[in-house]
Amino acid sequence: MGHQAFSDMCWIYADRGGIAGVGEAYGVWDAFLFEPLAVNGCQFHDPRFFAPAKNWRLVKYATAAALEETLACDARMAPKLAAVASAFDFVAEYRARLQ
């Protein structure tokens, strides 16, 4: 999904090449150096990435569950985090067996 997939960075100025494109347009001389990072996850750069709004639903779900469990001491939210993979059809879980 790319590391920008869960931010709004890919949505901002997508029509101008994203945040790196804006930097270049305004004369930030080294903006091009950050382009590979600045568009990693952006659908406008690579159509294989998800549309930003799809990722934002996941971010809101997981953030609310984590913050309510931790800050509000609401133990009912723990199962929501555990069920994130079943709540969204594009989330997968990977577990590595550590030696």
C-alpha cells in the first residue's frame, strides 16, 4: 500500500504531482529527491494503490478503537482491533514466528 497510504498527503495537490510536485513548482530545489517517498502509496502516481478515502475508513476505525481502549480505558474496544482484518476486505494479517 505504500507508507503514505494512511495519510492525506496523496490527496493534497494530486493534480499537481502531490506534495513533491508542489515543492518543485515553488522552487524547492531538492523536492525531486523526496518524490519517491512523497508518492509512495498515492493512487495518482500508481493506480495499483487504493483510493485515499478507502484507507481513511481503516485509519478512523483503528485509531478510534486504539484510543478509546487506551485513553477511555474501554476494554470493549480491544476486540475491535483484533477484528480489523475481518472488518475490512483489504486488510491481511502477517505473523512471523520468531526464533
